[in-house]
Amino acid sequence: MTSAPAATLPQWAQALDTDDCRPRGRLTPQAALGPRTWFRVGGPAELLFQPASADDLAHVLRHLPLEVPVMPLGACSNVIVRDGGIDGLVIRLARGFSTIVRDGDGLVVGAACLDMTVAEHAAEAGLSGLEFLAGIPGSIGGAVAMNAGAYGSDMSAVLDWVEVVTRDGRLLRLPAASLDFGYRHATLPPQSVVVRVRLNGMVAPPAIIRQRIDEIRTAREAAQPVRARTGGSTFRNPDPDESQRKAWELIDAAGCRGLTVGGAQISEKHCNFMLNTGNATASDLELLGDTVRQRVHDHTAVTLRWEIKRIGRPAMHITGESA
């Protein structure tokens, strides 16, 4: 185990640094999260845990007091970590969760694997159906948790099963049918952590699969600000009974393309993307998003729903009032 001295751990975490519990992964108090997010904003984790394996994670969660909140983070491509940071235990999966193994007509994939990497491995294995992952930023664990989708498919169409570690430290394998998938939604046990999945594919010539991946990459780079500090789609597309227009069309019609708050800006290239132009805070980004939602509602009566998750606490003034 690699950890800071026990004296620097939060009081509730002292039990994790004993002979009975000591994990093999890394515990880091007050770990900076901003540099780990795509937006490059946000405060620290009260305690960050990077487990060595699923068993290591389950062991820690069994010993962690149940009143301590747990927050799993993946590639942090679709989150705003607020400036005050995240209380409790933040879990970040790394090397022990990044294997990809062929399993018949599918792949068994660690939750830390990047979506693009999975698409590339599927092409090498001659398995089609997973090309859409090349157009989704982030990791497989997060993709399952939000039923990520793009370019004509989503996770609900390819997931066979998912393995999670529950808040009380049990390792469960859940069939895809039990996740009650919806648009950008999956039902997982509360505060559970996705650790491994099996994805279905179909045998096809690798050259045809790679061609489709190249088409998706080209389309994404042409339409989205992929080289900026961004976080993917900001808002969900409205339900058809609310509006026939996509979120970006509503944002554009409300005059929000290029709108700025502090160092945060609505992208000129694709106005359902927010950018950190260099010195934005999480507060800037969240206020910009809320401003866009209000303007769209005023203009169209449609209420946009956030797709990006906003997590953690706002920054606090010395007086203790929210910034």
C-alpha cells in the first residue's frame, strides 16, 4: 500500500490504515481533482482511493463506515467538480481495471478502459457493433452508468453484463436487462462502482470496422471542439414531446453561441459544448450552463436537462457562505 501517514487521513478514514484493513491501493488525502478532469477545474477530494483490484475495493468498502459518502470517478470527461471539492471517499480506477480480453463474440473490459481504446481493440479482434465508442469521450465504467451513446448506438445495445462492487463491499454480476436502461440513464445499486463489463459484438472484417471508426473520428473532429478544455455534451436532447429540435439548436436559437461567464464559454463550433478558455472556475461553468438553460426556457419554454454531472461542494468564502 502507498498512503500518506495516518495522521493526515480524515478521522473517519483512520480504520482504513490499520493491519485489519490496510488496502493495497493508494489513499491520498486532499487529492487535487481539477487536473484529472477534462475541464481542468474543481477542488480536492477529501480522500482519494485508487484500488489495486476489485477485491481491494470491496475490502475497503466493507470497512468504510456506511455514513461516509462514496463517489466513483472515471475519466472525468462529463463532470464538473465544484470548487469546494468532494467530501468523503472518491474512488478512481486505474491499472488494475484496464484489461481487455476477447470472449467469444464479445469483449470483457475493465471499467477504467477508455471508450476509444475499446473500439480499437474490437476492430483488431474483428468484432463490429462497438465502433460508436470511438465517438464518446470517457471510460467504460462511466459509459455504462449513464448509458452513453453516439452515432446510432448506445451501451444498452451492446452490454451483456456488468460487475459492480456495492457500497457494502459485495461483488455482483448484473445482467444488462436489470439496469432499466433509458436515454442517458442506467439503474445501478446506489454508490456502487462498475469494475468490469462484457460487451457483445458481431464478427466482421477488421478493415470495414476500422473504416467506420475513422468516419466517426472525422465527423467528431469536424463538429466538436475536441482539442479544447471541454466536457462533452452539456445538455440532454429534449424528449420528442417537448421539442423536435436538438439541444444545440435550441441553444443557438436563444442566442447563446459564444456566450461567456468569466473564463467559461459556449463553444462557437458546437453550442452544446462548454469550454474552459483558460482561467474558468467550476462556478463559472455551472453559472454559464444555468444561464443558457434560463435563456432557452425564456425563448422556447423548453427546460434543458444537464447531461454533464455537477458534483461536490461550491467554494466557500471565509464567512462560510457559498461563493
